[in-house]
Amino acid sequence: MGVLTTVPVLCMGLLAPVANQVARRVGASSTVGAGTTLVLVGLVLRGVGGQSVWPLYAGTLVAGAGIALAGTLLPGVVKSVFPAHRSGLGTGLVMLTMMSLAALASATAVPLADALGGWAGSLLAWAPLAALAVLVWVPVSLATRRRTLPEAPPTDVSHALPWRSRTAWLLSGFLVCQSWQFYSSLAWVAPTYEAHGWSAADAGLLMSAFAGTQLVSGLLAPVLLDRVRDARALVVGFSAVGGAGTVGVWLAPGLAPWAWAVLLGVGQGACFALALGLVVRFSATPRDSARLTAMGFLLGYTVASAGPATMGAVEDLSGSWRVLWGLLALVAVPQMLAGSRLRPGLGRVGGTSRERVTA
């Protein structure tokens, strides 16, 4: 189960730089459309495989590649379309859409499997939505091309990842910790409560609460980001909220499971949305936003892809869900430390002189 969750996350990490290079040649909006098409192909492959294992993994791999192409470039699209003082709103709308559909998928996965004769039908049920997304993106892509303002010729035309930028390393470190917690929670919240006697359907509803609260915080946090110059209070505060939910599952899972799921969702949704918003804020141009996103995703998702399987191995070896959740609670500490260093005076990514690592 952990490995299955790992596959798309690993794709998002390893293929983020590839998305940046593809966008150089065919454009960001066209690359997002190609990624959405791959998601459709992956969903169909997973759904038509019946009870076979290899189509499930192969389809997940293809869909993960599509998510990597589209997800890496969306912050740059937001920066090119929305004015600077509304970039947080644009990021929030993206997060609202992602998280609301994630909540819906979590809540309906088991009922769809029961109604459609198994998991294959439940997985295939989302293919029409992906097909609709492909069709809708065509005019969106054309509109994006028309509304994108031409950039001034940059002094540094390199599309290399900003390895020398202190800002890029801080944001990447924040994303590593946040993504590790998010994908590990995504993989193991439901099994944890099933092990405590919950039914699969009830555990799915708990996951929908985890995902559903993310849509609120994922929209609210970037809007708040538009209103503040120093984002550290938001970043550290929402990191602490997510950490409180993790501690709750760790120390008292049966005391208030719905409250722990809500705290996890609020914290994780806000932190990921803030990270995307800060990518836009700390980038000089849409091109630099794509570079910074690619680096953040490469490090964040590649490391985090090991989270679900590693945490599953911890549970297998220790025989205790508490050890798993205790380790996840510890990961919140470096996340808050990285967030506390994202002060307004940090240099933006864009231009060789501003990408040198400073003390």
C-alpha cells in the first residue's frame, strides 16, 4: 500500500525538472494540457485492468507523470495570468479545486466500488472528469497565451535549477517536511483507524474530512498571504496546527479522531498552498517560478515519496501505529524551523547575483 502511494509522489519529484524543460520548448500551458492527457490515460489504464496488479501500478505511474507535468507549471501559469497583488488568490483557487475534488474522491471511493462492482469501476469512474479537463484546458491554454505579458529579456537566460539560492533551499526544505507528513498521513490515516476497529467506509469518510478541510485552508491561506508582507507567522502557525493533529493521532487516536483529521487537513492544506504562494512571491518572473517549483518538487517529492513506505515499514517492524505517528510529529519541528527563516528580505530567485547562497 505504501509503495502504491509512493509511485505518483516519486514521479512528481523526479519529473519536475523534466516539466520545466518541456515547457521551454512547447510552452507552459501546452505542457499542462499534455500532463492532463497523461492523467486521463493513467486513469483509464488503472480502471480497465480488472483485478490485475500491473495495470494498477502502470496506470498510477502514467497518471503520476501527468500530475508532475501539470503541477510543476501551474504556479508559473498563475504568476503569468494574475497580477502580483492577486497571486495568492490565484494560488488559492487552484488549491480549492484540487482539494475539493480530493475530498469528494475520498468520500465516494468505497460507495463507488460497491455500486460499480469493484475497485476497477471506482477508479475508472474519474476518467470522464479527466476527459472534461482536457477539453476545458484547450480554450484556457489559448486564453493564457493571449493574457501572458511578454517578459523583459533576462540577463540570465539559463533554465537551470536555482541550486545557489538560499531562498530555494529554504523553500525546498519546507516542502520536504510538509510533503513527507502529508503523503504519509494520506497513506496511513485510514489504515490506522481501521486497525482500531473502524469500517473501510467510515475510514474513508474520515479521510474526506482530512481532505475537505484542506480546501478551506488551501483557499484562505494564500488570500491571507496577499495581505501580509512577512509570511512567517502564517507558515509557522499553520505548521503548528498540522503538528497538533499529528500529535493527537499519536497520543490519543480515539479521543477526538474527527478533530485530529480536521487539524491535519487545515495545517497541511494551508502549508502546501503557502509554499506555492511563496514560490510565486520569491520568483522574479514566471520562468523563475517554474525553475523554483521544479527544484522544490524535485527535492520535496523525491524525498517524500519514501515517506508512505518508510512509515509502513516502521509500523511493520515496531508493531505499533504510535511509533509511526510519533516520528511524523517530529518532522513538524524542522518544517517550522525552515518556515521561520522565510523572512521578507530574502532574495528572489532570478538573476545570478541574487541566487548566491548567503549566510
